[in-house]
Amino acid sequence: MPIAARIVTDSNAMLPAELAARFDILEVSLTIVVDGLARPEREIDLPEFYDQLRSGKSISTAAPSPGEVLATYRRAVAGGAESILSIHVGSNQSATVSAVHLAAREIGVPVEIVDTGTASFIEGCCVWRAAEVLASGAGLDQAAQAATAVAVDARSVFTIGEISRAAAGGRLAVHDGVGVPVFASTGPDMHELDRVTSEADAVAVMTAQVASHPGPLRVGIGHADAPDVADDLEQALGSLPNVAETTRYLVGPSVAAHTGAGTFGAVFHPI
């Protein structure tokens, strides 16, 4: 990717380290507060965090400050960036974009801001696609358009690991009922797709949902301390004729804080 343009995103994108390294993407961390102790998301030990979720600790999330975003922009400029493409969790879900706009006024190089209107690895897929477009030699505007297109086209299916935590958080409309809810999302809109009584049933529901969309699809399979069923889901989705590519990611604290430990699912979009 030409050094003249650099991508900055945030930790809610759940971007695997390999992808960030491949495209030289910089990341500003959201803040996770556990029982009153605040830490940057990327400094948190995931197995320990999942244990904290299961033990019922009070957990909340907060957007980065404008100063934290500005510090990341300065790293980009110090590395030779002449412009920045800043792709972030939706302003309908986090104050991150507000901090980004404030930081962009101060950095002194052009900053193109993409408010994805979504979260988690859908945001990550927006970043990934934009990075590919920049790496092909295209300009900042084309890369921003590519990120926005993924935000519109991407879908997700996922389970709720801890119903009580999801209901208390208020971001998901989790209704009373028997079984584990399977949710589907399109952009910022999330709805309960089905109720299941086993992980195998959840995999079947998710596989049917992905199979119903025309390909070729890029699919990300993620989990919050549920690696075995994520393996099963990856095997099932990888066998679909409309799936061209699969990758894995971990559901980090800024998402798992709202869905609970044991969450797993898939993000997918056409390529």
C-alpha cells in the first residue's frame, strides 16, 4: 500500500493481527471498564476477560478520547502518511466517530472518515476491503467507497452467550423464551432469527442463513471463548458453494461485554 495513505481504525473492528500487519493498519483502542478499572481494549487478556464475564463482574465500554485518536494519527504522519482513511464503529453505537472528527481537525493532513454504521467484524471487513483497494493503487475516495459498500452489503449471524447481560445492556432486544437466541444483522438493524437448544442447531441455522445469499462470499467466523463450535461453524460454512473465503477472528471485550462469553457467529459479504 502506498505510504502516502494510511488506514486507522478502532479495536471494535476485531481485526486479526495478521490483517493489520499485512496492510500496516493503525488502531486506536476503545476503553473497557471492569469493576471500575479502565484499560485499553487491546491490553486486555482475553481468557481472563471471558472469566470475568462468566463471574458476573460489572463491565462497560467507552469510546477513545480525541487525544487518543490524535496520538494514533500522529503515529501515521510520523510514519510518512500524507493522508488518512479513518474507518470506525458506527456513531449509532459508539461516540468514537465524534472523537475522530475532533482529532481530524488537529492533525494537519487530509482525513477521510467512514462511519460504518455498524460494529464488530463487519467494521473489520470494511477496513479489510478498503485496505485491499488502497493496496491496488486506488485513491482514498475509492477506498472509502469500498468500505461503505461493505457496510451496506455485509450481514452477520450470531448467538447470545449470556442472555441476561445482553438484555441488561439494552443494545439487543432479547425476548423471553426457551433456548438460546440466534440473531441476524443487516447494517445497524439486529433481530432475533431463531431459538435453538443446542450448538449444533445454532450452526445449522447460521449455515442456512449464509447459504441463502448469493456468492462469492467472504466469511469471518468469530467466537468469545467457544473455539470448538467455531471450528464446526467454519467447517460447515467452508463447504458451501457460495463461500469463496473464510477467516477467523476473536470476539473482543467491546463486543463480548454486550453479548457475553460463549458467543459465536459469522460475518459475511460479497466480494
